[in-house]
Amino acid sequence: METNTNTKIILMVAILVVIGGVAYAFLPARNGTQQNAQETTQDSTLVLQGTVTGVDASKMQVTLNASTTNPLKVATVTSATKIEKVISQNDAKGAVEKQAVIEVNIEDVKKGGLVTVIYQSEKDGVLSGVSRITFVIEGNIDAYFKSQSASQISYIKGQVVAVNIAEKTLQYNPIVFGTLSTTTASVAFSDGVSVYRVDDPARVSIVHARTVATLADIRQGQTVFIGADSKSLKEGKVVPQAFIILESK
């Protein structure tokens, strides 16, 4: 669907290019190595490090070999779990000079990789209350984000003006750099378009952070993220692949 010139400009500025997860942060270099054993932290959560032997995205489970008495463990991922990829950049001498961390989806966890799991309890080899799964890759941080940006879904943030299910259209005012635009844009959507809820805008692209919703759940005044193909957006077109409703915590 074509938009007028002003709306095209708003769309291009409002696009959120998501690289794995919306939010990322730079960290100081970490010194030392982690122990390949189970540890208890000060807040009574448990820490376990192991090598990934399998990933089942449909069941939201990561299996790892923890090199303990009963080595195979299954970490169950829930909406509260943060899976974090740490990108570690080395200097010319091979020393870590800086790191960046981004939240990613379960598909980013690869077999054979080393992961650290923070969880609450274990029963029959199943880790429950998993709050965080972390793994490290080496690479140039700037080059990594540049390479990822072209292939990811982009998101347009806006405030819902109206949704017409019968006519398959949604009207919204784009939110540009935190400012609500007075220009109303409209997008057409196909049958079966996915609709979700999420309670944290930084986790819009994280599949397991979402809960399923319907078009009937979209209300006037709500903040919505419109997931669309990046290539089409560059041409001033919005072809929604998903609507993600932001709900207050």
C-alpha cells in the first residue's frame, strides 16, 4: 500500500531495525573464566555451565551437558527467560577490549556452544525458573550489527487510531523518536495476520516474550508495533507480518 510523501518520511524514520533483540548494551571487558560447575549466587539462584547438545524451539527447551554426575540437563525457556548473546571483540593482541550483549531468540543458541544458565530449581534433570541463558561469541561488534541489520524484520511503532477487521485495515499515528506524530497512516493486513502482546518494548522481537492475542484485542489509543519486511519499508510500503500490542506492566 502506497503512502503519501510525508507519511513515507515518517515511516522511514519510525522504523526500528531489530538485530536479534531490540535492546543491546556495551559491557566492559570481562576477565577470567567461569567454572564448569554448579554454583549458588547470593540471591539463592543456581548457576550451571555446560555444552549445548540440542535445541528444541517448539518445546522451548535447551539441552546441555553440564559435566556433572548427572550431566544431561534440560533448561526450560519461558516468557521470563532472557537469552543473551555476548559479542566479545578482541584487540590486535587477542585480549578482550569490549563486549556487547543483546537479547536473542532460542534459535540463536547453537549445538556445541558453551552456555551459562541461571535458574531456581531442578527436578529429574529439568531446570525450572530459568531467568537467563548466556553465551559468548567472538567478533567485531560494529561489523556484526551491520551484517545483521539487512536480514531482520523491522518494526514501526505507533498509537492505534482505529482498526477495521471487516475492511482489514489499521490506522495509527507513528511514534518517531518518542514523539507522537499527528499524521495518520493506514496499513492493510491479510487474513491470519499474527497478533501478540508484550509487556516490554525492548523485547518486541523476542518470540518467547510474547503472548498470543487477536485483532479484536487491538484498541484505540494502544501502542502497537507493526512487524514488516525491511525491503518493502524502504520502498515506502508497509506489509504487516505481525501486530504486537504493548501492554503496561
